[in-house]
Amino acid sequence: MIFEHLLVGAFQCNCFVLGCEQTKQAIVIDPGDNPDAILKKVAEKGLTVTAIIATHAHLDHVGGMVGVHTATDAPTCMHKADQFLYDGLAMQAAAFGLPTPPGGPVTRYVDEGDTVAWGSHELHVIHTPGHTPGSICFHLPGENLIFSGDTLFAGSIGRTDLWGGNHGQLLKSVNERLITLPEATQVLPGHGPGTTIGHEAGHNPFLV
């Protein structure tokens, strides 16, 4: 699998480009900003983007989504419960003193049990509300990876003091949906360094 990682935007969101070596199809996870940089990386690898997916609709994770979509015509995907946040990008930007990114329609809503495929690979959607109502994680069992967005971090969990956040719901999501995965599962969060499920189960102060 082709794997590319970019840090984008003022909040240094982890954006991931995953490609299939055989078909050169690719997906983009959390294009929070800097669509030109994302598109440059896609072009360098000779990839064709077939889906753009967001773990949730906070500004720093979807700010570059329309830019990537406009250039590739790839469908945009997120959970329907975060539509109110996506509709409120101007409000989110104003709260942090940032310019409002372009908005546009969401092509596909994804939910628990859905899959997103590119080439010979397939992500499994896990609904993990708490950070936002529509927060989702993307599990790639064949590669032993989970893209956890802002639900689970190395040594921490997502904040719940923003629009739609719920601390109790977040802890329930992490404990019931993520920590139950195999301990060796690599966790790639929306910000900061990666970790493993086993390490977080034994050392994350919010969980032990």
C-alpha cells in the first residue's frame, strides 16, 4: 500500500493519502487545509483520488475537502450527524480567527459498518461519537491500522468542549469501540504522533 502523511493547516492536522500499488487508486483522509499540497503529493505518486473522507467535520479536518474535490471530482464522505458542523464552517472559522474555507455538498454519508474501497483495499467505518456527534474512525484490518481522528490520541482523548461534544459518550466510544481492537493495532490520530491500542489501554491516563 502507498502511504503518505502530510501536516496541514494552522492546527497541523494529520492528513493521509492511501494508494493502491496495483490500480493507483487513492483515498484522502482528513484534508483539513492546503489542498494544493495534497494534490501535489497525489500527482507525485501518480495516483487517482477516488474518495475524500473526513473523520469529523471540524474546520481543521475538512477545510481543504472542497479544494481536493474540485480538482479530482472524487466523492466527499463523512457522517451525517456532523452536517451541522459542516454547514457552520464560517462560524467555526470566526471562533478561531481564521478565514472561512469554501463549502460544498457532501457526496456520501457513511456510518457504522460501511466500507470505503480503493483498488484492492477497504476501510471499515466505526462510529465513535463524543468529540463530535458524527466522529468516525477508519479501520484497515489488513494493515492493522486505525485512523482515529480526534477520538483517541497518544496519551490523550479528544476534547469535548466544542460544538456537540460529549465527554461521557467519548469515553464510551473509546472503551467499547477502539480499546477492544487487537493490542498491536497501530493508531494514527488526527493530530500528533501515532501509538498502539495496547499502549493506550495500559497507559492513557483517561482510560486507566
